[in-house]
Amino acid sequence: MNIQTTPAQIEKTSASFPAITEEPIRSNYLPEERLRLLGESLAKGDLTDLFGLMPFDFQARIRDSAKKILEVYRSTNAAQARGETITPAAQWLLDNNYLVEETIFQVKRDLPRRFYR
């Protein structure tokens, strides 16, 4: 993770970082071979449980993600206003936050609860 600030400043920000920064946020991925076996087992009807992959409330997850993105946006904007150096990805978020917000709105609108039933 590319963070250009001191550790003391990181602790003061409202956004928290993942415990293992090299892993994707909310990583639920399975290796390709495991996915193949899972698909075969599902197709055969052999499975009743998806190995701990629990269903989740998609709408709640969208709300949580949108809240976290807004939190990071505000934190980054405040850091830039204080004259701190920010990463290119953070600068992209500041420049394109309107696209992110529009996409979140579209997902909420176009993928209603009944879609997941």
C-alpha cells in the first residue's frame, strides 16, 4: 500500500486500513481449482453448504461500501487541503468522486432487492 504520510498521521485518520494490506478488501476469493470443484459439486447437487461462503445482504453491503468510500473521500480531501501529499489513486478519487457516486446510485437503482431473491 502506498501511503505517503507518517504513522502518527495514519492513526488520526477516520478511515481504517485492512489488517493485511496486501490482501484485497473483503477478500472472499477462492483459487481457480477450488472454484471449478465447487461448480461441479453444485451442478451435481452434491452440496448443501458453500464452504463457509455465507449469503449476505447486498443492499447493506452497498450502503457500507458507499459510506466507507465517502469517508475516505472526505479524509483525503482534508489531507490535500492541509497540503499533505496524496497518492495518485487518492487524487483520482477526488477528481472522479461524482462518477463513483453515480455508479453507486445506478447499482442501487438497477439491482433492487427482488433481483437477489
